[in-house]
Amino acid sequence: MMRMNPRIVVVAVCALCVSAALCFGQSQPPQSPPSGQTFTIQSVGGSQENRQRVMTARQLMADGNYEAASALLEIVYEQEPGNQAVTGMLRTCYYQLKQYLKAETLVRRLLAVAPDQFGLRLELAELLADQGEADSSKAAYHDAMAGIPVQDTSRYLLIIRSEMSRNLGDEALKLIDSLRRQSGNSLLFALEQGSILETQKNYTPAADIYLTLLAGDSTSSAMEAERRLIAMLGFPESAGAVEARLAREAGTVKSRRVLQLLEDYTLKAGQFDKAFAYCVRRDSLERSDGAPLLYYMRRCAERKQYAEVIKMGQYALSRYPSAALTQLVTMSYAGALGESGRYNDAIAQYEAIRASSPRPQDRGDAVYAEAMVYMDKLREYPRALGLLDTVLGQYRFGNLFLNSMRDRARCFMRMGNLDSADEAYITVARQTNLPDLREEAAYYDGLIYLFRNKYDSCKSALKKLLVNYPSGFYVNDAMQLLMVLDDAGDSPDIMAMYANAELYSERYEWDSARTWFDRLTLADNKALADDALDRMLQISLKVTDTAAALDAVERLVTGYPDSYFAPYGLKAKADILLAGRGTRQQAREIYMQLLQQYPNYPFATDVRKRLRQLDADKIG
């Protein structure tokens, strides 16, 4: 015999009983307790049968079956109208089912028993608004406010926000004006007023409100007003009006925060002339010996806008030739000169700091920065080594000292002096406990074994690195090199070619590196050919040789379509096409192919982002 689910039985029985219960939503007089009795709230109790119904209703609600739950709860409510738990659950069911008329009837019944409950009066107003009964809703909001003193801002805030959420912004504005007149507080509910004006697309008046709050400077309301102004500047529809309003404010009132807002916005928008002018005005207002100017330089450096850093650096040094921040400004200025290819000018600035600064830390920073120009830009390694030795001998300050030790080892590696590089990395590992520096030393220990064609020792060193630094920066490089050793470890000839290519890559001799990788692709043993083509692609991208990059991709995807590196080659090709070497449609087709065929590759998130941008541009 088939066993029936007890829950289904209860629901079926209750469904039959619904017709006998009061049908909510019909026009019937609200129930009131008998004369002389007081209204009491029951959260527990009732008959055993009703308790079972409530338990079943809870489970039905948890399962999302609000209709069946409400049928049960209506039966219990008719028998126990003062049960607060039941009325609360019943209202939840009605809201989930969007049965606002039933909810209204229930709330009116509860109000008939407890007419002074503010929460119920506000709920009734919201229910009427949700049903589109604007006039009745406004009257209900007015009733909800009856008797609330003007000092009770918490309840008025609930009313205002409720009206805002139900598209009754004009009513909320009238209430705010009334409360301000009664209280004498002209900024009462200013943030809410601004939000309503924004919703109504009255952006300039909204900005006026937020600017008034901004005068509070450090209050929480002022900070929120600043956040909203920034958001409005970032929204295309409101940006023009808000920028114009802020510009007028900046022209008539000495407002540091307004100037900084405008500076940040125009800098982000790429309007550098405006941003420069706002920054200069803010600096004059603050009288802080160039702090805003240095801030501007650093923000531009983050965006790689080195021409702007140089422009501001020249202005700042002419205005503050001997201020407390002069050395920091000069360092930032010199760094931008170096990034712009003006190496001799950059070195001259570092030399000036070294000669004039009274602080050893400043002098040490300048010597180290000059060494990096010689090593990374000019590739004058002996000169760089001499400067690094100066730092290690005279300026033994924390990270400056440790970074100089590490870069000394890198410098030897760039020179191809493996013995000195090995010795320098051993020194780094011995003299620091910093995991990142120790991991780098461990990786290059294995790499130097590769360059010396000691492949077993290289394997051992790299496996040890994976054990000691499982989440380190060099883990992926170590794993890729271990795969190369496994794929071609029994072929000394191609391993020697790979080691030569890697050594030239470490020395930044890119043409020689590509030559050796190309030899690997032409060798009889093709075990490393696809890896070599991927490396040729990466080097070509690094030196911005897009023609060579596309050629490497073509050879990779046609010659080795099943290679792990082939999808990465296609991704690089799409990026190149999107950057201007082809059409956007060609790039889109490749991105779609990648998502369909390689949805789990690490680049999938970036591909989806690019496709969304392409689709958004097309719609726009």
C-alpha cells in the first residue's frame, strides 16, 4: 500500500478548509476583541493542531511554497488572531506572493486592535503605494506621522526613505521642508534630499546640497556627500552639470576639498591641463610646501603619464627649491625623466640629491635609483655595480640594503657572469629572512645549474623550491622549466639550445634569445618546438614587434594545434588585432572561439571582459 507524505495530507486537508475560513482581501469588517478585553500578543500556545500547522507552514515557506503556507496560516489566524508569530509569517507569505490586498486587509485588522503602532501604520501606507493607490497612500503616510514629535528624526527618516523607495519623492521633499521649518535645522535630511534630486535628474541642485554638507569637512555626512559627488562625476549623464557646479564653487569659494574633487576627476578623465591647474590652486590654498604637487606627480606616475610628472616636477622645483618635500619631488621628477628616455637628465637629478641632501636616507635612495638607470636603461653594468657597492658600503638601511644585494646578483646575471651571480645570490639567501628574496635566490640557483648544463641538479633545486615556496612568485616558472626538463631531458642537444636561449633572455639580449628559440623549432627533435614558439611570441610582445609576434602565433597554432600553448597564442593574436593590427570583428571571432573551446583556461575571465566591452561599444 502506498504511503502518503504527511505534509501533503495536511496541505490537502487545509485546502479543503480554506473555503470555510475568511477569504482575505474581501470587504469584511475587521475583527475586534470583545468589549472589555485587551489585545494580547501570543507567540506560542494554541491548540496542538494549530502548532502542527505552524510547523508545517514554516517548512513550506523554507521550501518556497508560500501559497500552501498561507492557506495553513489563514486557518490558524482565524482561530488565534493575536498570535504574533502567525501574523508575521502570514504577511511574509503575502509579500512573497505579491498579494498586497490580502496584506492590507491583515494590517488593517491589526491596526484596529493596536491603532498606535507606528510600524503597522507605515506598513499600510507602503501597501497602498504598492497597489498604486497614490492618494490613499499619501493619506496613510500623513496618518503615520500623526503625533510624532519633530525631534523624533529616526521615525521621520523611516517615513522619508519609505516614500523615496515608492517613487513619492515629491512628498518626501515636502516633508523635509516642513520638518526644517519646524526644527530650524536647514540641513535636516540633506542626504535624503540630495538622493531624491538625483533620482529626479536635478543634478545641479543635488550638487548644491552636497556642497553645503561638504563644508562640514570631517563629519560622516560630509564624507558621504563627497562620495556622492565623486559618483555623480563618474556618471556621464550628470558629470557635465556637476563639474560645472564644482568649477563655479572653486572659483568663488576657497574650498580645498572641492578643488581636490575636481583634480581627481579631471585627472581620471585625462584632462591633464585642468587637473594641473586645480592642483596648483589647491597647493596655494593649503600652503603645505608642495604636498599636493607631489601627490599629483605620484598619481600621474601611476598612470604612466610621465610627461605630466615632468611638467609638475619642473613647476614644483621652481616654486619650492628648498622645501621639506623637495627631495621627494626631485626623486619623482628624476624617475619620470628616466622613464621618458632622458637618462642623462635623470642621472643629473640623482647626483644633485646625492650632493645636497643632508639626510643619508635620501642620498642612499638617489644612489640606488641611479644604479637602476645604469642597469635597466643604459645596460652599463660595471657602473651599476659600482653604485650598488656604494649603497652596500655606506647606506645600509633596511630594504635599500636588501634590494641592493638582490640587484647586484641580477647585474652579474645580466653580464653573464654566472660564478659571481651564484655567489651573490648565496649571499642574499644567507643575509635575509624575507621569503620573496630567498625564493628568488633559490630559483636562480636552479637556473644557473641549467645554464651550466647540469640538468639533474637543476631539477633538484627547482623541486626543492616548490616544496619550500608552494605559493611563491616563481612557482609557475619553476614548474614550466621542470616540464621542459622532463620533455627533453634525454636529448642534450636541444636542452643545450634551450639553456642558451634562456640565458640570453635573462641577459635581455632578445634578438639572440629569439635566434636560439627559433633553432629549437627547426631541430629534428620537436619536443620543445611549441614551447620555443610560445617564448618567441612572449619576447616579440615584450619588444613590441607585433609582426614577429603574429608570425610566431601562426607557426604555433598551425604546426602544433594541440599544444597547451596554442590557445594562449590565439589569445595574444586577438589582443593584437583588437589593438589595431586587424578588425574588432576578427578579434571578437577569436575570443568567441576561445570561450567555446577552452572555457576553463586561466584567460577565460579576461576574454569575457573583452567581449562585454566589444558588445557595449557596438551598442553605444
